[in-house]
Amino acid sequence: MPSSVRRGFPGQGMGLMKSAGIFTLTKNTRRRVLSLIFLFLPVMVPWASEPPADITLPAPLPAPPRLVLEALLGGKAVINFNGRRAVLAVGERKPSGLHLRSLKGGVATVDFDGRQYRLRLGQGPISTRYAKPQRESVTIAPDSRGMYHTPGAINGLPVQFLVDTGATSVAMNAHVARRLGVDYLLRGQPVMVNTASGRSQGWFVELHEVSVGGIKVHNVGAVVMEGGFPQKILLGMSFLNHLQIQRNGLLLELREKY
């Protein structure tokens, strides 16, 4: 046997000792292994000193709106809202969501984006709190014949409505349309309308705004009919479909859906 070949057990010469058939590390080998572990520890845990790259930090909170009560005009408030001036009456809500809840003693209480702000004249908010959005509602009592009449407005002009869930749209006669400035002959679309007395000529128009109490709906379809029918302006489903309709006994409640 060549002298360069030595008999022994596998692992001998690599810091292993055999005792009772079990291989164990020598003392020097254990020191080397521990040194290697501590040497490569920063590589094994690269995020020990900085966060992982896939962690997304939370976005900063949006800045609160800039609200200033600039002036009072009778029962209206002039409010500077993020650099834009808005004039609101009590109860009015702008498309932006700005709502003037009350105006008393030079202090305006407004709602915006789920919060309520109290504004003093010439100043910004003097107090802020969360406010649950309130849905506008109107309760109507029947007359002696069981009909439901309610005051309202068309394009800002006061009218008297007759609530009619059987009418597919708001309906009025030509005389009322002319009084309200509804140019149905120029802007309307000719249609045939079924009535209790038969088919009649009408014109389909779109009303900019129809309101009842604090409830306002824009771009409401309506029918204008020649002659004196209907005598009352019918508040039909082209408006009522935007609302929740509920009966409480004899009372009829109209409520905004949102």
C-alpha cells in the first residue's frame, strides 16, 4: 500500500472525531463554524438595518379644505372654499358637497366630506367635528280627497305639484310651461301622450332643476301638453325615481336615496 494512502474513517482530517460510532466536531472546528455564521449573518438577514423594498409606506393624509366665511347677504353666506367663492342659502347644497346647515349670530355651520365646520365671519373654522350626512326628506299629508299636493319649484320658480306615481314623467300644460319659461316648441321633442280622454299631442323637454323642500333633482324629463290638461303640474316618476317613497299611515314621505 502506498505510503500516501492512510486508513481512517470518512471525515477524518476535516475536524471530525469518531466516538462510539458517532461523528462530532472538534473544538477548533466548532470555532471555525461559529466564525463563518457570524461572518455571513448580515448577508443572510439583509433587512436587519433597513426595511424590505416591498413595504409600502402609508400615503399622507389629505389637507383639510380651506373654508372662510367672507360675508353675509341677508339669509345667505358667502364662503370662500379652496379659493373659490360660493353663495349659499340655509339648507342649500352645492354640487361640490358643501352644505350650509345654519347661519346664526355671524357663525355659519357647514357640512363637507363627512365633517361639520363652524365658520366665524372673516375667519376659518372655529370648530370641526364629524357629521353624519343627512338625507333631505319631505312629508306630505293628503287633502280631503286623498290627493297629495306639495309646493316646489321648477328651474327656481315656485309651483304647486300633485304627486302622481302613475305618471311616467313630470307633466304640465302649455300655459304653465310658458309661464315658467319652458320653450317646448323650440327645444322640445314632439310625442304622443296617452291620457284618460285618449291620445294627445305633447312635447318632451328636459327641466334643469326640479325641487321639493330641500330635495333637488337636475335634468328631469317632463312632458308639456297643449290645452289646459293637466290642470295641476304632475310630479311623476322622472322625479320620484330618484327618491325613496314611503307611507306612514296616511302621510307620504319623500326622501333622498343617498
